[in-house]
Amino acid sequence: MPQSPPPKKLPFKQRRDREFLYLHEIDALIAALAQTRAATRNTAIAMLLFCQALQPAEACYLRWDDVDFAENIIRVSRLRTLPTRLGQPPNNLQPLSWAEIDILQQLYTVRVTNWLFVSERQTRLAERSLHHLIQQAGKTADITFPIHPYMLRTTGLFYRAALLLQPTSLSLRQCCLLWNWHGTKVALPPEQEREYNEIAKFPEDTFLSAIKRLRAFTGIGHYQNVIDYLLGAYALFPQLGGIPHDYWLAPVGWH
């Protein structure tokens, strides 16, 4: 008998309306993970995915040697960063928030290996297991669409971008104009060029600094990919209003 074809994978737009979470959904997801069997480990995973904007593989390969409780920093090898001559990607030394420090100290007291996140078999947690963990927690948290770990990373970057851009009072259109002027070689129409010339120097300099800072933080090599995260701030906070600077998972030093 002829074999039936495999089922077609649904496009992302048919699975979910967006590829990020709102902050109240992050809170609900972490609360759901706090009720799981490995509550401390699972809560720490979600918090680091969001706070440090980690890819799943970056989280799964963290070791306790990468955590410095004396300086409250974590060493992250960004997978997107180009390798050095020795073949190892350079490390980011990233500050930890107090909430992250607290949950990691709890996890440290029950450590069994040097891997930060360990499976029930006492081996490094696999990326596939991490994906399943986050997906199931999304259902428990009553999030109405299927979620995945990259959505926590994306939301964390959107939030950081919003904190960087809020002092500029730039609109989404003005950010797009600045990017088209500095990041592309396409000439602006006269009307848009006039709009660009009306933007003050401080917002423009802050915008360009925000791109550089996000690029260094993520290890992304191409500016075209970084701008998506920067403009995503307006998806999380339209008009950049209502940004909670006292959010319990606010990044250190990004205000």
C-alpha cells in the first residue's frame, strides 16, 4: 500500500497571533513552573530565558562555573557570536537581577553536577526537554496559544529595547526613518527626509546607541536582525507607554 504523506506543518501565523509574551503572561508562566515537580530548576530556566535573553541551547550549556555569586554576574557564550581564533566564542559577562540570584542560590544548594540545569537522569538538560517544559507550562498558565522558549527570549529583548528607547520619545515611524537613513542605502523620498531632519540629535544618538547595545548583548552580527528586536519594543508597549521600571525581573543597568 502507498504510504500516506506526512502531515503538513502549520505556518506560525496559523498557530499563534504573535511570537512574544506580555509581562503578565511571563508572570503566569513562571507561576505555573513553580508548581511543577522540579520547581526551582524550572523556574530558574524561565527567568534566565527572559532576563538574560538566552536561546535554549545557551541555557542548556550553562555550568555553575559560569555563575559568579560574588560579583552577581553570569558568563554566557552567545551562539550567534563569531568564534575567536581559538574556535571558542567570546563570553558575555551579564549582571543578574536579585530575583535571578535568589533562585540560582536555591538551585545551587541541590546541585549534583556542574551543569546548571540537570535532567532527572543527572545529565545536562536537553534542548528538546526544555521546549517541552515551556510548552506544557504555557498550557497550565492558560495561555491561549502554543508557546516556545524563544518567546521568552524575544520578550526579554523587547523589554530591554523599550527601556532604552523610552527616554527618546521617538515614535515607531521615527525609528523606522532613522533605521532607513542609517541602516540602508535606499534614499528617502523628500517628505520622509524632511521628517528625518526634524528629529533632534539626542533621540537619534540614543537610538543608534540602543542598536549597538542590543547587538553586543545578543551577539547578533547583523544590524538588520537587531533592528527587529528594537522595533519590537512597540509591540510590547505601544507608544512606549506604561513601561514598568520596577518590574520584578527588570534587567540590571538598562534603565
